[in-house]
Amino acid sequence: MWAKPTQSSPRPGARASLPQPCVQHPGKQGTARGTAAGPTAPTARPPRAASARSRKQAGGAALTQREPRWRENGAWSPGAAPGPRPDWAPPRGDAPASLTAAGRVPQGERARPVLSCAALPSARPFKVLATETITGKALEADIYNAIPTEKVDGTCCYVTTYKGRPYLWARLDRKPNKQAEKRFKRFLYSLEDCKEFVWNIEEDFKPVPDTWIPAKDIEFSNGNPLPDENGHMPGWVPVEKNSKQYCWHSSVINYEAEIALVLKHHADPGLLEISPVPLSEILEQTLELIGTNINANPYGLGSKKQPVHLLVPHGAFELKNPPALKQNDILSWFEGCSEGKVEGIVWHCHDGCLIKLHRHHLGLPWPLAETYLSSQPVVISFNRTKYDCDFEPKSLFHHFSNLDGQRFDRLKDIKFDV
């Protein structure tokens, strides 16, 4: 199958190489962008919508579509793909789903597949589904001896120093401007006879704040960070106190006391705990911000009137009864047990590599009406006397300190007394 363009070796100006076909070696696992399904159908050039003029001439009729064209022997030909389908072609119709790999904590490396992937033709450039074959990347990371944890649905954060003290940083990817994005999308769709896409680092990307820093595993060329295969530069910006843009991030930190509101396991099995944690204890770690105003609130926390947000360290929730690394077993685990009511699984490998699997890679829905995390009991541990500062009356720190010692049957049952 065709993969997304990847970075070439560093040189002046970032270059994304033309996608290469996957080679499936007999007796070996599929590669990160390969398919284990063998020869499959070619991808049609995505249909274009009719122009405004043509729609007007048609008297408001439905949008017209161009006839599908198929690439064969370096040329485009109309109609159905003739003859046998080439080995490099992506699959037609439905396909099984894939395990994909995340980066290393806390370096912000981009995701890699665990099982070999299949890309399906759709309105969007790619729809990632998995095959039954575990990729070489996952095997190299020794996934069979990795620690499986719950993949939490939120927005990624990072704690590192800023102005000489621990700070929370929000994820901010530097993205192409409109003109560059159009060129890049045309390149992705066209599959024409050009060998690489050339980025102009200085002119093709939107500006970012001066405080922006790139993720640590990003590649550089001539002192400039290079975009990944999606055309983005992953990075971070510090979250200032009372920030309007990152108000939900700032609601879970208190720089005066240098603490953060963290959700984690309690010492008692089967019980969660919300407590203030010194920022110095989570320095150089990545966390997930979850809550009322994050990703449509899949865990049902708080309300519009009383929003609740919390930080969850990556890898905090180890799975008690994880599935075997077989597609059918994983699918049954997601569908058949309460612990499987999660967004996905992240395997923490001993070499620091993170391997992730999302429910969507198996064709399963998310979010769910009831999730495993939101249905667990939780206790509030917040001894206010340990801190010299006064918390603002409307802050989460004030509300949670008033709930010190209280226990709720479910995480989503937390409510503040007004």
C-alpha cells in the first residue's frame, strides 16, 4: 500500500519522500506502513466537487464528480482498474485494523504502527485500520514483555522548566499555512511522477509564539526543525497563570504552591485518588489533560457550570487483565469486558518506546456511554494545611480541598457544593 510521505535525510529545506510500497517478506512481520493482506486494489484519485459555476448551470443539482482514474504503468487511465491488481496497491473495501505506536515519554515522538496497517480510500487522505500481523518495530521493542496501560482520551501536556521553575506546557504543533497545505495535499492525492515534496521551512509554516519549543525527538536541518510525515512540527508552549487560550490547562496548576491536580491510583486496589502533586515530582513527564471541556468530555466530568479538569500521567493505569496480542483476542477484550471500555491500549516497552492501539483501528466506536475510568470509585486527598498560599475561591484547588477525605462511587459523580 502507499504510505504517507516521510522525511528524507536532513538537507537544506525539509523534503518529504514519495511514499514507497511495502515489501512483505515471507515469515517476517509487516512493516510500519505495510499490509499483510497481499495484492490489493489501487487507490482512486479522490473526486473533486463541482465548481460554483457548474453547480449554478446545473440549477442547484447535486455536486458532480470526476470519473475515477487509476494509475497503471506510470499513467492515469479512466474507469475500473484493468487486469490484475499490483502488489503496491492499497486494499479495496473493508480491512482489519492496526496497532499503532506512540512516541517516547517525554520526547513527543510521533506514532508508529504495531500491527501492519491498511489504508482505505475515503474522503479523507487515510483511514487507518489494522491487519493481524505485528510489525517489526513492535517486535524490536519487545512488545510481548511490555506493560499494557489504558490510553486516556485527553490533550497531551508536558512538565519541564521555564523561567527557572517547573512549568506545565501545552501541546502546540506548528502547521503549514494554507498555501503550503494545499500544495502538500495535492502531492498526497496526486501520486504523480515526482520523487519528493519540498518544504520551505521559513515561508511554508504558520508563526508560533517565541516561547514555542519543538518536541525533543524532532529532526533538524540547518538549525531548523523538520516537519513529520503529516507536515506538522510537534512542540510545546508554556501555560501561563490565568491564560485565556489555555484556561483549562491553567486550572489544574498552581504556580505559587508549585502543585498540579493529578488523578492516579490510590494505595487501596480498585480505588482512584485525586490529589495535589508537586510539579517537581512530575518534571520531564508527559501527562494527559482530561475533563469537561476536553475532547467532548468522554468521561463525563463536571458540568458547564462547574467544569472539572485533571492531569493523568501517561502510563498511570496499568491493565489488570490485558488481552493476548492477537487481533481476535483484543477485539473480544474491547467488546466483552468492563476493563475494555477504554479509548485504547498503550504498551510501555522497556526501551522507552510506546506502542498504542485505538478502538478506531479495530472499527469500534468511541466515546462510549459508560467508560471504565469514569465508573471507578475515587477519593479526594487534599490536606490544605500543607500549603501556605490561599487558593482562589472559584479555583479547582479550593473546591477539591473542601472535599478532602470524601469518596465518590464513580469518578463522574464528583460534584462541588455551591
